[in-house]
Amino acid sequence: MAEKRIIMKQEWHNLLFLHWPVPISLICNQIPKQLELDTYNNKAWIGIIPFQMKKLRPSYAFPIPKISNFTEINLRTYVKDKYNRKGVWFFSLDTQNSFGNWIAKTFFHLNYRYAKTSFLSDTEERNTCKFKLPNTKHPTQIFSWQHTQDSLIPSKKPESLDFFLTERYRLYSFNKEKNILLTGTLTHEPYKLNRPKLINYSTDLFSSNAINHTNNYPESVLACRSVKVSIFPIERVN
């Protein structure tokens, strides 16, 4: 079998992973019928992940600052296909990068949305991500956290919740016009995670995706300073 070619490279910086367990019935109707929810302790999980995208570019090109660097925040859950391949399903991905959003929606069929975003970091590794969806009732959402000393690498504990929530190298999307399930893979070094100090967070992303979930404190709070990522072509799930 021929080795897959890398089509895109990017870096993810200052990632925050906030996760909540939810009943399977809450979100099972919001994923394609070709997928089923991947569970941990018999519960589905939803995550809010803000981070800085940097140096996004085709594998053969140099990054262009105004296009390649931006703030992204996504809402996701975990799924598997009929081949038992585990991956990520994105309810939404919000950025201020209109051109990048168009590419991702058109060619990868991912639910990217335009949002006004900003990201600030200071010398003490405190990070603040702000974003607002235009033309909605939702106010500006703020996420603030402070990195702590790296404390774990989840790849050493594949049975752990940390591993389940973060070490994901496959995504799924859906072409509604053709009724086709798509999948793509990526690769990066295992996350060097820390358990950050969470200062501010919001759960308005749930309601903006028609998910009726409470504003409880997240059960899992993790962070990572950075990771370099390679992306492979997206393909149809037959």
C-alpha cells in the first residue's frame, strides 16, 4: 500500500481542553447515522477547545501570516465508524479567518463558522481567548487559563480519560449534498499535557449548537503549550 502524502502542515499553540460527560441520548441524533458515539465509562463526552492556529499552509508552501495564523475554538465529541476507527466529530469550528473557513467548508465539509476572535498571552503563561458569534444573542465568550508545569503524557496511559479525550488522529465530516461520510487523518507527537489553572470559561457554545447542557464546571481540564501537525488527504468512508 502506498504511503499517504502529507497535504498540509500547521502548528497548534496554547490549547485548552475542557470536557463534560453527557448522556448518549443528548447528542446521538446530531451525528451522521454512519457513525456511533465513542464512550468512556458508558458516557459520551463533549469538549470545548480554544487554541492558536499557526503556520497553516500546504505542505509545499510557506505560511502567509494573515491567512496562516488565527484563533480557533471548536466544540466536539468522539465517534467511531463501522470499521471501529475512532475519531472526532466537530459540531462547530469558529474562527475569524473567512478564507480558511471557506476552504475547510468547501473541500473538507467541516462546520466552520465566522466569529470575532482574539487571543492574548503574557510572560506568566496566562492565556485569554475571546470570541463572539455575530448576529446572535450570545455575548462575547471568554476563556482564561494559566499553564502549569508539564505533568503527564497520556500516550503512556492509553486506558486513561486523558488519553481518550486528547489522543485523536482521525476526524469525520459529512457531505450533505451527496450523503457521503468523509474521514481524514493527521499526525503529531503525543501531547505534553498539563493541568492548568482555569480562570474563566463559557458554555454558550452548547446552545449555539442546539445542545441543551448545563453550565457545570468541566470534569476534565487539560492544556498543552504547542504541537506540530501534519495533515493527510480526506477520503470517503465506503
